[in-house]
Amino acid sequence: MQYDPRQSSSPPSPIEPTGFFTGIQFRPILVGVVIDTISTIALTTIYYSFFVVKELGAQTEAAEDAMAQYWSSTDGLIASLLLGSLGTLIGGLYAAYKAGKLEMKHGALVGIGSILLGLLLQTGTSDENAYPEWFMALSFAAAIPAGALGGFFAEMVRSALGRPSG
């Protein structure tokens, strides 16, 4: 006599959806946000030191005033947006690679952490030092996709190295 799974006496188990935070590891995400912050500061410092100072070197203004003036200009804000997104990508890549599973979700959560940290830091600034609203909106809109892209790259690196996910 053959076994027929349809003839069991117990009902099949119900399908249970997985939650949003199922499988998420929070330590890699927190470290990813820290790496995002450090890499953004390092990238903007390197960019300013090697590219902007050469252009502003001929001016006679004080260096601190020139730096503040550059970062509040449209060119400085766009460079800051791009370098900040690159920092978030790096943090997302780290978090996703360390987590080893759900890479894009881990990377996107680094982007959310970056947004929360940005909001926290923005509340402490005065109105004259605050960034324009369009810049803040673009920064927040770019953070989650940048982190998720870092997660995607982590998944590509993991598969290129032949290491299994999960």
C-alpha cells in the first residue's frame, strides 16, 4: 500500500506570512550606519581637500569662510548629495555583506538609519546653518535606494566569491 498525503487525518498547516523584520540582524545595520557616517565625512573631506581647495586657493578669503560658502552653494550641495549617497552605499554594502541574507533589505535599512540620523542632526542646527528643503528632500529620497544598491552589490560580491547566502 502506498502512502497518500491527501489521506492524512490532520489538516494542513496554515500558511503564515513572514514579518517585515523576520531575518533582520540589527548589529550589521547599526554598524552600517556608523560606517555610512564615517565614510561620508571622509569622502567629503578628501573631495574638498583635493579638488575644491585648489580652485579656492587663489582667493584671499579665510579658509573657513570659503569652505562654508562652497558647501552652501549649489555645486557644494550636489557634491555633498552624491558623496553622502556613496557613503550610504558603502554602509549598506557592509551591513548586507555581514548579515549574509536579505542583502537588499539590510542595505535599505541602513538608508533608513541614515535618514533618522540626518533628522536627528538637523534638529540641532540653527536656521542660518540649515540646508535648503530641496536638498534635504533629495537626500532623504536617495538614502534608501543607495543603501539597497549597496545591498545588491554585497549580494553580487558574495556570489562572485562563491559564498552561499543565508
